[in-house]
Amino acid sequence: MTNEEAISYAVLALKNIGVEKRRIQQVASEMRWLFDMLTEEEDISLAEKFL
């Protein structure tokens, strides 16, 4: 899966649960930044610790 495909899934999921467009745009922007700043392993580890 590409980064843009992952963002598209997130956008649709957030839209489906009623998140406003401005907030979804912020999430997509943050995701693009995180793709550049973290490895997949770092991302998984941090997300698991949060949840």
C-alpha cells in the first residue's frame, strides 16, 4: 500500500464517522509529515504504546 492509499483510507474513515473536512485535511497533512519522519517500525511502536 502506498502512502497516498493509506491517507485515502484514513480520509474516508474519518468522513464516515462525521469528522469535519478541515480536521480531516489536518490529519492528512500530519500523516504525510509522519511518513517522512518515522520508520514503519517506529510508527507501529508509538501507535501501539498510545492505544
